[in-house]
Amino acid sequence: MTSTRPVLSAIALLAVLGGVAACGPEDPTAGASGSSASPSATASGTSAPGEAGDGAPADDVDGDGKGGDCGKPPTLPAGHLKLKVQLMRDAGGFEAAEAKPHCTPNDWIYGADKGAPTKHYVLPQGVKAYLALGPGQTKQVDHEQLALHVDRCLAQEIGAPDDYPKVEAPYGCYGNVYEVTLNAKGEVDTMKEIWSV
């Protein structure tokens, strides 16, 4: 009987830690600093994510009409864009829509709204490219590796045939969202894949 105690203790510990790992506190007024935004304050803001077209808050993760508990949406540094790649015509460029933050049970996740307008971006040979390896981890790759990665992730997203080349470890596909900076010509200068679950 003593061999089951460590297992039960581990399960109890996981249950306790599971509650701690949520996006934010159940009570929006809880917290030592008091900096947590209430769901209604988060949902009523006019900046992204703002209001969804059906009148429900865009961060309404459970469908109750009150919004999520992720707090204030993240902001990007000046000159940075988050883009959702929608189409890669060739290695010289791609079509992308602006990726906006959406509150989910896993915190803020970036994505483009269905039907969001796209823009063409030039991908020069000298692009500084980084692919995600996991949370907070990236590896610098060259132009060709980036172009192949984007192409294969797009193919996976749309359900390409089984014989189409797949992304190989240590890389993976995480929704085709990238943080991008542009050079003075408006071409992509840096492109970093965003890891998400």
C-alpha cells in the first residue's frame, strides 16, 4: 500500500499546480499588485483584440460573453509586425495578413482573422531568419531553409498529400505566425517564427 502514496501525492500536486498555471486569477480583483485587468475591462478596450463582429468580446474563451482573463493584450516593439503567412508563391516573397492577439486558455496567441486582407512581402536573400525550436528557443537559418519551412508548414496547414515533404525535427509548424521587421525598402529584414501551442 505504501507504493501508491507517492503516486497519489504526485497527482494531488499536479492538481494544485494546474490551478496556478491558468491565464489569470478567477477573481479579477485578486493579486498582490492589483494589476490584473478585469474581463470586462479587457473586452471593452477599442484596441486589438477589441470587439468581435457578433458583439461578443474577441477574448471570450468560454462563450459566456464576458471575455477572457488574459489581461491587457501584448504590444509589439516599434517597427515590429506579427504576420500570419497565408501563401508563399516562391522563395522570393509571400502573402501575409496582420496577426492579432487573441485570448485563449493558453494566454495570448497570435493569429489572423478569417478573410483578413493580405499584403505581399519581399523575402530577400539576406533575410535574418529564425525558426522556433520550442518555447523561447529559436535557431538562425538561411533564406532557403526559411522558404522551405514556410512552404511545408503552409502545405501541412491546408492538408497536402501524404507524399509532400514534411518539416523535420528539430523544427515544427506552429500556425505560420512570424514576427517581422522591414528594411528601408519595405522588404523583410528579420523574420522570426513564433512558437505557440
